[in-house]
Amino acid sequence: MPLSDFAVSKAKPRKKAYKLSDGGGLFLLVNTSGSKLWRLKYRFRGKEKLLAYGRYPQITIAEARKKREESKKLLGEGKDPSAQKKLDSIAEIVTSEITFGLIAEEYLANLQDKEVAEATLKKNKWLLTDIALPLSDRPISEISSAEVLDLLKKVEKSSRRETARKLRGTISSVFRLAIMTLRAENDPTIALRGALLPPKRKGRAAIIDEKEFGALLCAIDTYSGWPTVTAAMKFQILTCVRPGEVRHAVRSEFDLEKASWRIPAERMKMRRPHDVPLSRQALTVLENIWPFSDNGELVFPSVRSKRQQLSENAFNAALRRMGYTKDEVTSHGFRVTASTILNSRGFDPDVIEAVLAHQDRNAIRRAYNRASYWKQRIELMQQWADLLDEFRELKIR
């Protein structure tokens, strides 16, 4: 006769342990200490075995009976419930050891093996090891969409909407790696698409008035800081490239006879090589600064070492020392200045875009621009350099 909850709860310890049967091999073992333990007696391949289900009342009668039915189902499939319990226990331990942090480390190692740009690797490492730290020790298979959303919203509320957006994408990449390697079944970030507020887009601070830009050029010319900083800023303005592309420039990338500079794909935002025509003024900057990198590779080395590039903040720090605030101008804003002034003066927009190495959405036009605009870019870069000299004169007058 099946047990009742009343009979189980009222069962008292005796001088010897005894059993209360519930049928189907399930029974409650009442120990002399008063503990009540659920057990299942069954036979597997002709041998009698015993399986423990847990302690009453933590495991109720209903739960014990459910476990009994699950065990009988396994027996029907030719599986030993005791062996399956051990396997499940091992799987649970292994799962608990496969944490988000572990997969994140593998993801970062993969990025390094793919030789992504140093800045990209650094950014991903910061997102995964600093911002996503609360997920690090969590079993990756147990992380829910709600848990990820809570983290993203905290970042978003700290006025870092763009960081929250990038963090969602990076976390998703980690989960995709876990899914591909059979260590997770789903990506909880998929359900969060559209859950974050759009980033507040703020343009790069830039000077677009020609006379005011002339004043800035004169300030750079007379700046008394480390020579390679001054030279690098002049060179960036003359070539219309990004600050990082200048800071990491090495001698082997330059063909001074042909007046050209090839920036390798790994340093370019769009991950394709970019050839830069060098004006007479740009070549003069290189000629003057070249001796500073003798016995080294970097064209614009740091004050500390010829083998160390200028810091990421070197240009902006110099601008602040000249008296310009971050709301007035940044080194990234030099490209905005060039684009605005050249477009306002009626130069060919396609050539300007090619100079700035912007990605044309049309693949055919993109290939055509790279192949056809070299001569026009040479002319434009020289005209731009000459205009910069004119802007200096505007300030002096």
C-alpha cells in the first residue's frame, strides 16, 4: 500500500533502522538517529542494486515517486540508474567548471592568433575581463538573458550606451564560440536585440574655420614638446590618416623615392591596405624627423624609447597644453577638418573619400576608387598641403 505524507511525517525512530515501503521498489529508510532517507531497490542485469534519492522532507513523496518513474524509464532503456546518476553528477561538475571567463579567454586567444589589430584586442579584453567581470565565474550554460540584460543596463545607465552596445556584441561572440564547441546550447544575447537605447552620437571635436585652423597649425609649429609628437601631428594633418596609423608607422612602410606610404591592412579600420601619397611638405616632415628613429623601426618613437610608439593620448595631451579643450579639437577631428574644408572648396567628393580611406558600400565603386584615383589623390594631397600653408598665413595677417 502506498505511503501517505502523514505516515511518513509521523514515523518515529526505533532501536533498529526500519523501512516503510511505497511500492515499486521505493521505500523510506528510518534510521535510529531519526533521519528519513528515500531509497530505490531494483535489479539490473540480474544483480540487486540500491539507489539513494535524498532525505525527507527535502525530497517529498511526490518527488521521490517521480524519481522512481525516471529510474524505471532508464531501466526500460537498458540503462543502470546508479551509473546514470554518477554520469549526471560528473556532467554537472564539468558544466560548473566551464565558465564564461574560461570561454572568454579562449575567444581572446583566438583573436590574438588571428593577429587582429592591437587596439581591437585591447578593447575586447577590457570588455570581457573588466566590464563583464560579474559573468566571469558563472557556468556559461546557466547564464540567462535576464542576467546579461541586467549587466548591460547597468553599463547603459552609467552614460555608456555605446559601450553597452559593444559589450552585448562581444558577449554574443563568446557564446557563439561556446555553441560551436558544444559547451553551450544557446546565445542569451539574441533575445536582447533592440533592448538597449541607441548610442548618443557625438561628432569629433574639430576646427573647420580656415583662419582658426591656421592658428592651430601655428601653435603646433611652435609647440615646445617632444619633437616626434610635433612632427607626428603635422604628418597626420598632412596625410589625413588616423592618429593610430601615424603612431605605429615604421620605416619599411615608406617609399620616399616614390613619395608614398603603404599602411598595412592590420592597422586600418577597414582591414585593407591603404596607400598614402606624400606631399612635399609631408616629405619634409619625414626628412627632419627621420634621424630620431635611427637604429629603430618606428618613425615617430616615444620619448622613453625608440622601440616604443607614442602613447594613444600623446596628440590630445599636446593639444591641451597648447590651450585647446577637448570640446574644441581632438586629433581624430583633424580628418573632419580636412573633409569639411576640402568639400566646401569643391574638390571631388569621391577623391576625398578615397583619401580618407572610407569604405564605399558599393563593391564595384570601391574597387574602381582604389584603382583609379591615385593620380587625383596625389594632386589633392599636394593641394591640401599648400592650403595648410595658406591657412598659417591667414593667422599671421
